[in-house]
Amino acid sequence: MGETPVKDITSRTIVAISGASGSIYGIRLLKALLGMPLEVHLIISREAKTVMAHELGFDNGSDLEDLFEKEDVRFHKAARLIRHEPDDFLADVASGSFRHQGMAIAPCSMKTLAAVASGYAVNLVERAADVCLKEKRRLVLVPRETPLNRIHLENMLTAHKAGAVILPPSPGFYFHPGQINDLVDFVVARVLDQLKIDQDLVGEWGRGG
């Protein structure tokens, strides 16, 4: 009996949007990824849908295509978007046998951060992140809160020690941003760098970037 070929894990990635302010980070990350020949698995938490409705006009998860059109998201011909419900623990991304390049939670709420740091998963976002840590796969957290209290900071340190990358949405200004999306894309570029995915949003310093 022949073995099933292993999926090229570099073509798979997971994007999760949690309920913190800054859902535009997740959408702009999706825009970048779907412009490449990648299989993107998307999880939007229930709290995130509420925030997205307020910040982006996202109608409770029913008009993602309209939001993509608004943000000028263009699919690469080989790109594939797979959406998962936040309470679907039978989804493939909930299993360590599902191989992929890495996962980003953008933005990452303090509730989600606390769940990741404690290993207490009550939804698919948190479960998929927990799987990344136990399987030693890349996990990038984009925490969106300010100011930070001691609990937040200790949770970040705990998650970092467990293997996560803590990537605050702190844009650089040395490239002279002209609009909000420039600031957002700066952070998205850093997320892609940490996921080891080539990007052309922001160039290397000293090389025309």
C-alpha cells in the first residue's frame, strides 16, 4: 500500500483574527498571503466579528467578499482560502498532524494571549495556536493593547518562552508612510518575515526600502 504524499507545508499557513482592535492587520495580512500561491486557513473569532463590524463594516461574517473588494484583495490563481468556524474543534488545523508553515494571530487580544500562555484553549484560534507550540511550529502573536499591565507582560514572556514570536504592531516611520495602510503593511511585512514568507511590502533597509 503506497504512502500518501505529504503536502508541501510551505504552501500552507494559518491566519487568525481575534477580538482586539486592529482587525485591519489580519485583513491586510490575508491580502498579502492570497496574492501568493498559498493555501490560507482563516479563523475569525466570534468577538473579532463584532469588532470587525465596528471597524471595517464586516457584517457578522457574511460579507467577507465585500470586505476583500473594499481592501482590493486579489487572489493569485493558485491561492486557496479555507475558512473555519471558531468553535469547530474537528477542523484539520486543530490537529498536530496538519502540517503548515506557521500561524499568525493578528491582532491578538489579551484574552487570546492569556489562553495561549496558559495552554487553555476554548476556541479554534486558541487550539490551533496551542498545537503550533506543542509541534514547535512558527506562531506569531500581534498583541494590540496599551498600556500593558504586569499580567499582559508576563503572559507575553510565557508565550515567548514556549516558542511564540511576540510582534507588537509598532510601525517604523523612517520609510515616510503616507497613509494608514502604509503603517499597517509595515507590521504585516514583519509578520511575513517571521513566517519565513517572501514579501515585497517593505524592503530591506539600505536596499531601496
